[in-house]
Amino acid sequence: MTNQAPDVSVSLSALISRAERAGKGAPPVERWNPDFCGDVDMVIRADGTWLYQGTPIRREALKRLFSSVLRKDEDGRTYLVTPVEKLGITVEDAPFLAVEMSREERAGESVLTFRTDVGDVVEAGKDHPIRFGEEAEAFRPYLLVRGRLEAALSRALAIDLADLVEEDEGGMFVRSGGARFSLPTGVS
């Protein structure tokens, strides 16, 4: 891993233009407290595929609609939440995938901005940290999108992010928006 940053070709404006929800925000699901209505046969696979009753959800607009009412609660489960219903779903890894990344310099600080597969645009920083999976010898980065919901970085983005890893006496890390995100020891 080098200390030199690669030329990340995705501009921030291009990334935002491809994100339909940029600036719109998600509904306030964190403030809704409906009764639990049971589980629904919906699965979000680790590869980003959404299934309903075993069938892939192919309409991107429907996937984005469902993603806007997702919430992960303190119990570790993920739910579809409306003002009147709370339905449990299965998430194999992270509910979202980060599919694009932009790197800019602002006021002498590196800022990494990500776009998810469901249209969220998120700047990594203290409010949206990057964490790394704890699997031995694995480089599996995640980005906090909203609430407790994370996006796993696609394999291509993980490789791009690996090129941004720095190292000092405190260990290996990535920085964005003035925040430092340390890699677990043993990950190379």
C-alpha cells in the first residue's frame, strides 16, 4: 500500500448527478414507532440483490422506495418501517452497496464521497465513518449511510480505497473529512 493517492476519475458532480435522491433525504423512519407486524419474506443478499418471496426485485424504483423506509434497530435486525407498520426482513451483510467514489481536497483535507446502489450520496467523515470488517486478513470496508444502516463497498471500490491507505506509527488508516479510520491489525 502506498501513501500516494490514485487519480480517482469520478467527479463529485458526476456522482451526484447519477444519484436520484441527492438532496432529497430519506423519510424520518427513526422517529416512527409502529407496532411490529411480523416478518416479510424479503432478503437483501450480500451481493446487493433484493429478493421478495425468492424473486429478485428488478425495478430499481421499487428497490429505492423500499430502501428509503429501511431501519436497523438496536436489536441488530433490519425492518421496513412506515408510520403504521414495522416488518422484519433479512439482510445477509449490509443493506446497501457503495458503487462509486469521488475524492476531493477541501481546505487541505481529503474528502471521500460515495454513491450507493440505491441513490444515497454520503461523505465519509465523523458522522459517516468507514469501518473495516474484522475477518483476519480481509479488507472489507463499510460506510455508515444513515441511522445504523451501512453500505459495503463494492470490490472495485474496496480496491480503490486500498490505494488510499496510509501508514504511520499508529498503524494503517484511511482519512476523509478530517477523520481517521484505522484498519484492524492483521489486515493487509
